[in-house]
Amino acid sequence: MKKEYIILGLIIIALSAYLITNKTDRDNYSLPSVPEINVADIVEVNLDKDGKSIVLSKKDGSWVVGSSVDKSYPADQESITKMLDIVKALKLSALVSESGNLTPYELDAKNKINVTVKSKTATVRKFEIGKTAPSFRHTFVKLDGSKSVYHAEKSFRRDFEKTVDDLRDKKVLSFDKNKITNITLKKGDIVKEVAIKDGKPVEKKEEKAQDSNKDEKTAENKAAKSDENKSGENKFDDNKADNLAINKENEAVEGILTILSDLKCHSFTDTENKNEFKDKGVEEIAKVTLKADANKELSFVIYKKDEKENYPAISSENVYPFLLTTYEGNDIISKIDDAMGLKKEDSKINDAMGLKKEDNKNPSETNLDSKTEKR
């Protein structure tokens, strides 16, 4: 019996030693080495999905995007940076499958995204992107020339699954508000000019003096009347109403400057003709002209909504016509109406009927001959 215990003990010791030196969860494979690429060497990234190609290329230090090298547009730098971060250091974390069945991972011909990365002299990386793994922290990938499917670190398919329009730089107008000296708003026959300093409207001193003189004369005339107290109350109410109106207009002007100083469009139109909307007879709703230091002039024009409820628009800082969403367009138009002192009802009626009436002017406008108010 003792002999049997001794043998059993030796067997247990041998098995324990085996388990310690040969862990059952040890990977019986080694992951392929994927060397890091110097981003500065990358000059082109090709994305191919289901027969459609997108070419990202570096020209004169800036990235452009298009369906071919010959036809390209300025690219969104943030989108490019996200791609390059993945491309330069593709990190594999696990082998998933060697069976060759690629459909479950969306690495089949219809769903996969082929990525080809080039330097000036050679192709430096090729791989295929499948769907995001169930962990949401990995992406299924396949290296060029291999049937094996791997987990790559991070979820990044959506960063590559984009159209040319998605990858274009959507910034269509950009400027420093503090360098703007004048803003001119035009809607129909109504024009309003406002001087700007440090990003805020400026009221001219002479106008203040004129207003002060008017107030003094009005007070003298009213003092001659019997009901002095009532006149004083009316004057106070009128001044208060005027101040509230001016504050509202000034806030709207500041709002316009804020929006236009970093304006991004929703999308671009299919053509590259900046006169596209004029040529099609699309009605112009409003125009904003900005003057900056060194006599620089910027402009923005917004047109009547299209059938998809988007607002066509153009700017002096972008050669391509573009579209704004309903919300973006309504917000800009509403601020222009407020800045010009237009009543909402009158503005809507005029926009709908195409009327051009001076009756919509702010009662404070005094230069009726030129139809222009300057403050």
C-alpha cells in the first residue's frame, strides 16, 4: 500500500511539473511583425471598397482627397490624422482565424476596405479592414498575402469607411473677429452697415451727441406742457425700448461674426461652378460683406432652400459652392434679421413673395435716400 502511495505521489509531482512548464493557455503561434512607418514618408493612401476608390495624397505639404489623383480637393486634417495614426503603427493583438472564411468578419470582397500606403518610392503597407470586433476595442484585419484574420487594437473601421465628401475639408469661411472693421448686411433692398472693433459693434460718437441734443430739445418742449410727469415717463419708456432694440441688434451682429468666423458646411454640391446658384436662378436671401485690416474684404451669400431643405451658399474664401443644413441656415438668417431690425413677420412675407419694401426698415433708420443705415 505504501508503495502505491509513493507511486501516486510521484505521478502527481510529475503532472504538476508538466502543467507548470507547459501552460494550457499558452498561444501556439507568433503574431507577424508589423514595423512602424514614419508618417513623414507617407505621400499617398488608397482606400478601395467594393470597386470604389478614394485617393488621399500629399501635395505641397497638404493632404488632398479625390476619386483619382487628377481630381482632388483639400482634405479634412483631423480625418487624415486619425487614419495615419492607425496606418503608421498597426498593432495586432491576436490570431482569430486561419480557415479562410472571411464573411463573418466582413473581410469578404464586398465588405472589406483595402488600404494601400505608399511612400515616394514604394508601397510601404497593405492590409484589409473588416468589421469592429464584439469587444468594440478591436478591428478584424487581414494582412496582404495572408488568409489569416487578426485582431488589431482599437476600433477604427468607421475612420476609413468614408466618402470623398466625408473627407473633404468642410471649413468654408474663417477669419479673426478682432480684425474685422466693418460688416455690411444686405437683404433685398435693405442694407445695414455697422462699424466693428474688437469683434463688437461700435456706435459713432457723433450719433450719440446728436441723440443727446435731440433728447434735450424734446425735454424742453415737453417741459412746457402741463403733464410733465407723464411726458417724463413716456420718454423713459421710449429710451428703454430703444436701448433694448439696439442691444438685440448688437448681439445679433456679434452672433453673425461668431458663426462666420469658423463656418463649416454640411456638404458640397456636385458641381464646381461658383455661379451655379445664380445660373439656375436660385433666389438670394441675404449677403454679408466683411472688411478686415489691410483692406481685405470677405463675403458670404446664402440662397433660398433647395428641395432637400438645405441652404445653398457661397463664400469668398472657398472656390466651391456648398450647402448648409436647415438649422444652420435658419440660425444665420434669423440673426441677420435681428441685426437689421427686421420684424419676423415682415421678413417671412418678403422672403415668400420676393417683395422689396422699405417698410421693413428699422424706424431708427434715417438715410432714406440711400436706403442705407450707418451706425
